[in-house]
Amino acid sequence: MRPILLAPHADDETLFAAFTCIREHPTIITCFKPAEPERETEADIAAGLLGCKRHQWPLVGDESAETIEGFFWGLLDPMSDEVPPIYAPAIEREGLEEHNVIGALADRVFERQNVTHYMTYSGHPRRKSRGIEVEFEPAWVWTKLRCLAAYQSQAATASWFHFAEDLREYRA
């Protein structure tokens, strides 16, 4: 059964879980639709570089938890008791609310034991800095850099650039 990586936003798969994507080749589900249309194209390019398939949900970020949960239930096969491995954002005290909602709903719908949480933002100023470091092969760094470069719409923003300074990834 193919794993699923829940990425709240287009670029989260690259920023926080690229090494997991390279290793596991999950189906990436981008939960919230980006406001900028080019971000979907950029996310498709990044997913391709990571060797993954990607699906974009139509959620825009102001839906209720019940609506989002309904999308999650739709991922399960009603004819099977098997739950695929799920990668979801960790629930972090200083994390983004949308990341925390996705992580909490993943635990609830997919049975906590099937969910592996990846760290997104923690601490100040929004740096991933704690947890268990994800092991990677040196060549994977170049793939991650190519994926980061695919996000041209984000590359010039001050809030995004600092992620290029530390390419490590962490799990909760």
C-alpha cells in the first residue's frame, strides 16, 4: 500500500519532508489550495523531482475541521481494514494552525499508530530545530535543492529564504 504524505501547503513537502518523499515515494496530497496558481505548477514540478505523485485538494484554509476530516475519510478504502502509512505535520505549540489541524485530524482518522509526524515550524523565528533528524543520503540534498528552486514564487520572500540555510529535516 502506497504511503500518503499530507502537505498542508504547496512547498511543505519540499521544506519538511523531501528526504521522506525520496525514500518512500508517497502520494503527496496538498491539502490547501494555493492563492497563486503558479504554486500548483511548482508543486507538481517538485513532486516529480521527488519521484512522487501529487494531488491538490480544493480546500482554501477556512473550512471547518469537519470538512477537512471528510476529505481524510475519503482516502480510506471502505472494503479494507488496512490503513496506508501516513506522514502528517507534527502538532507544534508554536506551529501554524493549519499544520496542527492536519496533524491532529490525521491522528484521529488514520489511527495514531499509522501516522508518522514530520516537524514543520518550531521555536522562533519559525525554524525546524527539534525532534529526530531524518537520515538522508548526500545525493538527496541536490534533489531537495532542485525542488526548492522549483518554487520561484516563494524564493524571493524573506519569510521563505531562511529554509535554504538549513536543509535538515526532523520527525516528532
